[in-house]
Amino acid sequence: MKLIKKFKSPNFNLRKSKKILFIIIHYTALKNYKYAISHLCNPKKKVSSHFLITQSGNIFKLVDEKKRAWHAGLSYWNKFKDINSLSIGIELDYSFNKENNTFSENMINSLTFLLKKLKKKYNIKNHNILGHSDISPFRKIDPGINFPWQKIDDTHLYFKSDKNLKKIKLWFKKNNIKSSQEIALFILSFIGYDTTKVKQNNQLLRKLIFAYQSHYLQSNCNGKLDSKTLDFLIYHLYNNLLTIY
Ligand SMILES: [Zn+2]
């Protein structure tokens, strides 16, 4: 693994916030890292990321962490909209339909190393390491359903019991949050997702559920709000209540 500072992207401006809360993970969807560097450093493209990690595990630093790189675009998390100002962006040299279609061991080792360093430096919480699809679920799918979240994220859902599940379902009922969709949107919004335009729009709901599953429930990526997904959401809420808030 090497940290390479040879290439600099001109695509950045000043952060509007001093605090860095999030790390956003992307994939490039380009043929290889050379294409990615020329893309991310091209002033005409108006996109960039702080880091790019190659298949062999080299880390290119393209934008200074103090600066606002342009990777998130139109996005939302937990009432924040200018995610670029609040985050560090990491691009992975990966494309699901080209030769670089695996999250190689070297790449993931380097990513784990970099995340550990950044988390410590900026005091970033595990639950604030997110995918582009989490913050832009209606227009982005990276880092995708094959990204190994479990390898880089040591937060797991610990508190699984049917008793708790029943209790929480009862709580929703008492508070007049009755349908599966209402419960799911309540929880997704609580976790941080943008749910504002989803109600009564099945296409957006499907995209949102798919984004959630792509990160947290990869064994069930079908875009459907089925009972497995709903129960998992309820455990997720319970887990967050006990560990984050
Ligand atoms: Zn992206």
C-alpha cells in the first residue's frame, strides 16, 4: 500500500463547515484507476474526491481533507444537505461490468486502514460511514450490493429478540403509525435517509428500500418492503436507540 500525492484535483472549494461528520464511499464505474484519476482531476468534469483507492491497494490523495471535494452532489443525511461540506469522499477503482469488478483484498485492506486513520483524526462515528446510495438513494447505487460493509463496519445489530420486536410494533400501533410503509419511513427517516418525497410514490419507495438493503441487509436486496426488511428495520431502530442516542 502506498499513499501517492502526485496528482491533484482542481475540483474543490472551501468547506462551509469546520466539522467533518461523514465519510462517503463511492465507486468510480470507470475502466481503471488511470481513467479515474484523469476524470477526477479534469476541471471540466467538476467532480472530485479526497481519496481514490486502486485495485492493488494504492491510495491517491487528490484533494486536501481541509477542502470541500465534489463527490456527493445532491444529497441528504439526517437533515444535512450540503454533505460535501461535512464529509470526506473516498472513490474505489471499481466497476461492476468491467475488469475491475471486484472489491479486491488489497483495496479493502487499504480502505480499512484509511478509515481507521480518518475516524480517529476527525472523531467520525461508525454509523456516519455511508455509501453514496445512502445519501442519494434516488439517483445513485454506489458502492453497490457487493460492497463488503461487514468488513469495514464493526457496528452490528446486537439486540435481536422477538419480545422486543413485538413491543416496538405495539408502540407504533399505539402512536398511530400503523402500516408497514409508515413504520418503515419513520425508521428510515430516524436513521438519516431522505423520506420526504417517498410517501405515495412506489418507485421512490422501491429505490429507498433498495438503498437501505444494499447497505444493511445485503442478503435481501429486492427493493421490497417485505417482512424480513421490516423486522430488520425495527431491530435497527432499537439498536440505534440503545447505542447512539
Ligand atoms: Zn458516487
